[in-house]
Amino acid sequence: MWRSVVVVAVVSLCGACRTAGGPSDQWLAVDADPDRDRSPTENAEAGPDRYVRDGLSPSPDARPSSVPGAITAADATAFMRAMVALFDKLHIRKDGSVYDGTPYEYADPTTGKWYVNEGQDLVHDGAWFMTALAAAHHVTGDPLYRATLDDHLLPYYVRLLTRGKELLPVPAGKQRLISWNVVATNQAPDNGFVPFWWDDGKAASPVTGSPMIGISAATSTHMALDIGIGLALAATVVKPPELAVAAENMRAWFKRENFTIPNLDLAVTLARGGDPSGIAAFSQFPVDKPYYGALAKGGSYTAPGFMDDEEWRFFMAAAQGRGIPVKGAAVSTIYQVWGARLLWSLFLDGAPRVPGYELTEAGLPLGKLAGGRFTTQRASVLDNPLGVRQGPHLLKMEARALALLVKYPGAYDAAMRALAERSQAVPYVFPKVDAGLGLPQGQVHLTPITVGASHLGFASDHKALYLASAAPLTLVVRTLPGVAGQSGTIVFENDGSARAVNAAGEALVSQPCRGELAGKSLACVRIPYSVAREQTKAWANGGEAIALELGTGGETLRLLLATSETNLRDALEGEVQGGLRYWMGIWKEHGFIPFRAGRFDRLSESGALAHLVSLSAEYVGLLRGSPFWWETAFRR
């Protein structure tokens, strides 16, 4: 493992970026390693085989399990095969009927009973399993994964999309609209329509226990986006003649409903053996939501959230580049994944957590974000089986982000520098933080900054701002782009003490601290950001790729806060290793993956299995190095 450091990197900012008194020709760095003077871009010499040489070391925060030491490729491969075997044994219907291949969302390992939640989409999880099997196939070449895809699962989707007009009954009534552009209908189904669920009573509701008979009256654009990616990835493994027709039917159905689904365009193109480079992709870096939009712009979001959007964007970009996503898309993926991890850690606010496990055993905790703050800290949903797919999904995306950091060494740092230029700001590298995103206890290492004629000490972690001034000073701090209310005023007195108020004049929570600046110890003040639970009033937020403006006496200095690639790799490595260890331990303890939501602990969830297969494939790919599986998949 590389040492955990914050790297001092020399950058060359444009003249317009030189704010008053600001040292615009270098990163402002904290806790730099004196024995290491390489910039992040120079880490490229470590090469894609870095993981092959060093492996990934276990996370110290991981819950102890029966898997000792560093996880090897053999460990991850065995776990991957076990997850596929569980899916094949518990969740796939194999009876030769028209329902053959149905990927049931929930299954009771003891009784073999299947369950379908009325308010969720049954075939959504099967789509993610097609993606997972494609990843496992390309990483290992093991025929198990192609066979699992081709024997029952993919034929189910092809049958549903090409024979739906013949097979599906008329819905009994309109489905309640829920989310993600749900399309409700009580018309006779046509080819290309995929209902939330379709069953003959073999499955039951996990809430009521009643048999599920007939079909849902609803489909959704969200489900279509997931299925589009699943069909597209399946086409990189096997191309039955009907696959292109199936994808075309689904695309045509949604077009008739006035929805364009780019992922289905990709599925049609790949199923027909075409060139995907002309397919429209999603936006690239920077992406506003949810992290940046919530903290810097004060938008309304829910955390933790699903990673579906980020995965769609990645695969579309990879397909456009015939396996190699452009750097902008790669950086966007890294940033969104890291932002999701940060939001979850901020929500927990230092509370104990297990890497890769995003739900409490009592249900799903939701954090509602508005105005840069969590307006709801916990909301348990005990009677709705929401599952544990979020943790494994984020884990696999963290593993993919690591692969992109290997593929494009220096790209993330370069993107942060470029963003600083556009913001006319000086880059500031976050110091190494603890599991709760705060600076370690003890004296804070401050970086000297100059705002006009005033000299200060500055530091920040993801939760709080640290400032020191040896002279009386009134300093205004605001989050850019400058949403109303996202600011505060800090007044330093002659004795070095300070008080802070927000834009409304309300006193902010703050604590005295000790800082070290140029070898000297001095008093400082710690002011938690709005998003921190300990802060009782709204003011500014600092965070990843967020700019702060500090002003006094008519002069300002802008700082763009970011994590160095070195620290980012260390954090993601710990998460991936720790999360994989945790889920291996859960499997060994229970023999399956329970979604552990109150009284539904007895059930296995196919979505979690799908993402754990993908996580294992990404991990094995990391250990083997470039080219990664998505590079080869889209070159075919």
C-alpha cells in the first residue's frame, strides 16, 4: 500500500485565477509527507499493475469476519460463483412455462417461496443480474456465467418483449404512480411493454402474503434504463437472433409514450453488431447532483441514494469510446461515487458503520437534504422490504472508480485544478481524515493564506472549517456559487478568540481549537459546516469540488476544496476491501444474503446478489489490471 499522504503538487493557474493575496501557483496542502515529493500525476509510474504487486490491504474499520488477511482473486472468484449459484438456485424460475426465467426479487431459502413487492419492479433486479453476469464473463471467461445468462434469464426478457401482446393479460386497473416517470396503463399490453410484475400466483406479496396473479399496470422509464443496460451488456456475451427485436420493441413502446431511452438505443445497436460510438451519452463532469447540488446549491435530495444513474452514464460513455470512456466521463464517475460515499458518511456523522452496508438492521435510514442541511436524520421503514442492494451497488461503483483512477492516473487531480481555474480559485487539498470525515484529534495543521492585507491560518475537513488570526479581523465566508443564506461572518478579537454568525445574524456552533502554523502553536476556531449534525443553524458548506470565498476589507480569496488522488485511492481501497470482507462474512454466517430489514430477515434479495457478483468481478479485474472488462466488452 502507498502511504497515506496529502501530496503537494505544483500547478500553473491562469492569470485570471490569481485572487488577491492568494498563492495561486501551488496546491495548499496540509500534513504533507516530507519523504514524498511526487505529484499525483507522477504516480502514473506505478502503472495499472499496482494492485497486482501490492494487493489491497484490509480496512481496519471492517467488521471481523471469517475471511482472514487480504482478499485474493481466488477468494473473490469463489464468492462470485457462490452468489451466482444462490441466484440460480433461489431466484430463477425454471419450469418450462411462459414464466420460465422469471428473476424473482425475493426468495425464502428455507421454503423456496418467491416474493414480489407490489410497489417495486420485479424485472429490475434481473436486469442488473444480466449486467453482473456479463462482467463476470468478461473478467473470468468462466462458461458458468454465459450459461446462467443464456439458459433462462435472457430468454425470459426476449420472450416478454417479443411475445407480450400474446402472453400478457390486460391489467386490472391503473397502478398508483410512484416515481421515476412511472407509466400507468389499463390498455391491452403490446410487444415491448414490461410490467413491474407478471405472475400466476407462484409468488406472493412479502407484506400481505397474498399470491400475485396477473400483471402490474405500470412500467417505468427507470426500469427501461436498467433493462436497456442489461440487454446491451448481454449482447456483448451472446446475441440470440431475437435480442435486437426485443430491444427494438421496448424502445418503440416507450417512444409511443413520448420517452426516449438512450440505453435502449445502445442495446439495439450492440444486439445488431453496430458501432455504438454515435450513441448519445449522458452529461460529464461536473455533475450537480446529488452531492454538489445538495451541499453547494442547497437543492433537495435524499441520501443515501441509488447509483443507477452513475452506472448508466459510465456504460454509455464506455460504449461511446468503444470500451474506453473519455476522461471527462471517468472523472464524473469517480466524483459521483466519492460524493455518494461522502454523503452517507456525513449522514451518519461519525456513527459506527460497516463498509459496504448502507442500511440499518431496523430498516432504511433516509437523510433528506435541503438548503445544504439534513432535514431528516432517520426514518425507518420496517414493513417495506427495501433490501440491502444500495451498499453492494455503491461498493461495485467504488471498485470501478478505483479502476478508473488506475486507467487515468492524474486525471482527477487535473480536473480539480481545471475546476479551480474556472472558479478563479486556489486549489486546497483536504488532509487525511478519519472514518467520520473529521481531522484527527489534536493540534490542527494550518495552512497560511492571505486575504487582502490579512494573514490567516486555514484548514478544512469535510465537516468543519478551521481558522486562526493573530490580529482582530472580520471575515465573511460563503459557499460558491452563492446561494442565498450560504454564508457566515467570523469576528476575531484581540485575544485570538472568535465568534461566528450566519447571514441571518444567528449564532453558529463553534469550538476553540489549537492550531500549528509555521511551527508555532496558536488559538483557532472550528466551525462545523451546515451539513454537520452538530451545527444547529444554516450557513456555508465546504466539501469535495466546492469553492469557498473568504472576504475582508473588500478583498477576497477563493479556495477550491478537493481530495488528492492518493487519499481518494486509500479511502476507496479501504471501502472495497472492507465491504467485500463484510459480505463474505454475512454469506458464511447465513448461507445466503438476507436483506435484514426487520421481519424480512429470512429472505434472500436478488438485487444484492447481482451487485455482489459485479463487485467481485470489478475486484478481480483490479487485481489483474488493465485492460479492464468494460474495455474489452465494448470492443467486440
